[in-house]
Amino acid sequence: MGLPVVDGLDLSLKGQVLLVTVQRGEANLVSMEMCRALTDLLLNPPAGARVMHLRASGPAFCLGRDRGHAGEDGLREEAETLVRLNRALSGGNLVTVAEVAGDAAGYGVGLAALSDLSFVSPSARFWFPEVEAGLAPTVVLAWLPALVGRSRAFRLVASGVKIDGREAARIGLFTAAAESAEHLPALVAEEVEMLLRHPPQPQREIRSFLHETLGNGSLNIDRLSVERLVTSSLRLNQATP
């Protein structure tokens, strides 16, 4: 069975590594189709795959997601799609490794931060722009405090401040920043190679335990985040002429 064809994603299987490259214009916004495809690949990976290596082409890693719906049902479907991918990144059947060479904003930050391992360029910038549009990013808040703490999470989402890769790694948003942008691919390749040296079963058990105890939010938190996002989005849509 071959890999699916998904607009905005370039997919290839190289040995035990499923290489996923986001390529959707300069901003690399993710669509709901892309989110559903990634979730399915993580839950039902191709035979022989152990690692999903997530990266992007172009100047940005991912500056967010498409916002296509204004009605309540559509907004809820979108929010639930995002939450399912969030949970699959740490709780699916592939070890996830993000290589972040360019800027990431909003949901794009989560794609990398919720991966099992995430390595970033020191010069890349990261921020949550939702507050500028009058929106509280509750899907982000379902997982962000567990990584960086309550106070830092509040600052990041309430002010929209931009931080670079070194600062993002220092506060625990990502695993590590590379020495330089040029060193990033080699760092990721070395980390993936180290993972593949060891048998998969212990890694599955490690991921399962971490997901269940320190994952990206409980099911109750995820449900609350969806409802709050829908309510906030509807309020914002009604206020927009």
C-alpha cells in the first residue's frame, strides 16, 4: 500500500523513517485535510515505519492553520480535528521528530512542540498571534503550560511576544536549539539514528507512559478547549462586520 497523496504534504518512506515535508506556500499554513492525513499516518503508519520526521520547505516552518468556518458546527469540527492531531503527535504509533528551520506561529508551534523530539534553528522565531485577533488559543493552552509552566504560557499567549529558538529551547518549548541553522539537519539526523539503534518496544512503552501521565492534556481538558475555542470564535465572528 502506497503513501497517500495530500495537497501541501510531501511524503516519502526512507527505511524506517516516514519523511513528511510541509510545502504549502511561504506561510505553510496547515489545512484540515493535512491535519487529518497526519493523524491517520500517525495512528496507522505504513509498514516498517518507526519514526515520523516532520520538516518544512520554504522560509517558514508553519505560521498557523486555515480558518475556513464561521458556523458553530464547522468551528467545532475544526477544533476537534486539531485536538486529534495534537494527541496523535505524542500518542500515535510513530516516534515524532520535528526539524524546525524557520518561523512558526500559532498551531505551527504546536506541531513541533508536541512532537516527541523537536530541534530548532536558533534564529527561528516563535509566537502565538491569536490574541492580536481577539481570540484566546485554548487548544494551545491545553498543552502549553505542561511544557513551559503557567506563567510563561500566559505571557506567550496573552502578549503575542516573539521568542527565538534558543529562548524557546531554554524554557522547554522544544528539545534543543541547534548550534546554527546550518547544523540543524545533521543534529536531527544524528538524533533519529540514535533512536533507531534501539528496539522499538521500550520506546513505545516510554511514549505511552509519558502520553498518559504528562501528555498534551486530559480528555476533559481537550473537550473544554474545543468548547472555549468555539465560543470565542463565534463571539469574534459576530463582532466582525
